Amino acid sequence: MAETMFLFWGSGSPPCWRIMIALEEKKLQGYEQKLLSFEKMEHKSSEIMAINPRGQLPCFRHGDTILNESFGACLYLENQFKSQGTQLIPDTGDEQALVYQRMHEVLTLHEKLGTISGACIALGPGSYIAGKNFTMADVMLFPQVAFAVRFGLSTDKYPKLMEYYMKVKERPSIQASWPPHWKESPPTLDVLKDV
Amino acid sequence: MAETMFLFWGSGSPPCWRIMIALEEKKLQGYEQKLLSFEKMEHKSSEIMAINPRGQLPCFRHGDTILNESFGACLYLENQFKSQGTQLIPDTGDEQALVYQRMHEVLTLHEKLGTISGACIALGPGSYIAGKNFTMADVMLFPQVAFAVRFGLSTDKYPKLMEYYMKVKERPSIQASWPPHWKESPPTLDVLKDV
């Protein structure tokens, strides 16, 4: 099935990364992909504008179906491949509600990175963001956290968040989708050190 | 089932309204509810802060399960009551993808109301936002459109959008959930007339 999928992506872009994690978790390795450069403005190329008139990445295609919103693509992958790989959205009412709640809180987080430690993030010891299992809420959250850590988020101030980061980082889906340019160049900025 | 549900809401708030439309479409009438006043800052009352530390509406409770993100609550209602009332998310791959895509484009729309007529909105004649049926994407979109219309969006400039507005407005779920204070007071602002 993965061979009919195509992803245009940019390295280190949290929305792109979410889809890549979801593809890994759903055992959809082997999809076609093309890494584009934001620096070279390749996301504004005619190739992309034809698929996504807003000129943004990710652009994800499955057969003739195009999805270029990370939440939409991830929900689609979970629903279309429900019984394959990791179940990212639980069936049980209260567990499912928590996953949906946390998933969409991440959007708020995106708007206000400074509230990263806020009441909206309820990380228990050793837990994931919506309970004891890795879920779609983590697919949404982790790239944002990793992004913040790379750009210098104070690791001392957020011990629970760092514990979460260190644990989730080791997950095969995360390792397989780690931004390639992050491997090549160490983080040099510390723009978030005072957050 | 609806009798175990409780909604705290504010009149005219698009996120609150979305949940109310979804409840109507899923035939979950008869839920408990309480209308709060934003003007009187009732969304910052201790009653709300205890459930939602961010002090925002909607707050939706189903049994012991709390959801206060409109997208999360709507996805939850569709999944938990899939075979009841209107099917808001189709099963078929390409149809489902389009609904998820449009649903999440609405979030972008929320950020940039000025792009309401943009390429992201593909309204064919007589159609809904994700094809020929009313779906979750319409649940997300309609309150935003109605809000824009009330606040003076130029109806001449957006004929397709107005056609959509006039059609969807007549839907029973929309009529049943129409903001009460909009019924009492006509729109007087035209802040969006130049958009």
C-alpha cells in the first residue's frame, strides 16, 4: 500500500515530521518521498503549487488523494489503516476523548510555544501525553517538543518534558524519521533559553 | 445517552457552536447545558476553571470524560456514535481524506479570516465544503462563515460562499443551535465589509 504514497517534505518541519512518524507507526515504510529545501524556496516551486496552492509542506498523496494538513493526513492514515501497526487512537470512550483533547491542545501549543509547560500538558511520570500508551496525541506533540529542545528550551526548567523527550526520542518511528539536517549540524541557537 | 452529557457554552462562539451542531446531527438532543456570558466573564468563573484551567468555552462533559477543544469533541462524538444520525466522516478513502483536509483547513481560515474566499475553499455549485454531502468539515466551517456574515462580510463579493451560507443555514441542526443573542439583536457591525 505504501508504494502508492508520496510525501513532499522539509527537514525539521514539525507538520512534515508528524506524517512521517504516523507512516512509521502504521508500518507504511517504503513510501515514495522527496526532500525539499525551504531555504531554496522549493516549497513554492510549480511542482508544489500545482498540488498545494498555498505553497506549504507537507504535501502528502495517496493514489489520487491529496492531503496537505498534518492533522488531516494523520487522522486519515489511522482510519484507513486502523488494524495495521500501532493503534494511535483508542476505541474506548474516555481514552479516545483524552487523545482527541490532547491532539488539539497541541495546536494551541503551536500558537503559544511559551506555554509549553502550562496546565494543558499533563505529563505523569513515565507516561505519554494521553496516558500510558503512545498515541496520535504524541505524534502531534513530539515534533513540537523536539523543535523547542533543539532551539534551546531550558531543559532544567522542564524536567517532566525532558523525561518525555528522552523516552520518545528512542522510539523506532522517531529515529527513522529524525530530521536529516539535525543529524548533520548541531543546534547552535538558544532562542528559547529564557522561555 | 445524551442525558449524561453537559455543555457549557457561549452564544455565538464558533467553537461552542460546532459542538452543538455535531450533537444535533448525531441525534443527541436532550443534553444538559448552561449558557454562560463572555461579557460577565463567566468563562473565567471557578466552575469553569475547575474543568478547564485555560478558562475557555466550550467545556463539554460526557460522563466523567471532559473535552474542551471543539475539534476533539466533534471527532469524539462522530466516533462514539458512528451509526447514529448523520455520518459526518465518510469511510471511503478519497471522501474521508477530503473531509479531514477541509476540516483542518478551517483552522487556517480561523487564523486568517481575510483568506475566506481563498483557494483553500473549493465550493462547487450546490455542494458542501467536502463534496455533495454535509460532513464534519461543514460542522467546522459553518459557524465561522456565519460569524463572518454577521459581522458584515461582503455578500456581493462572495456569491458562492453566500449560496453555501443560505443553504446550510436552513439545516435543522443549524436552526436548533442558532446563537440565541443573534436572534435578539440584529448585526450592527460591519467590520468585515472591506475584506
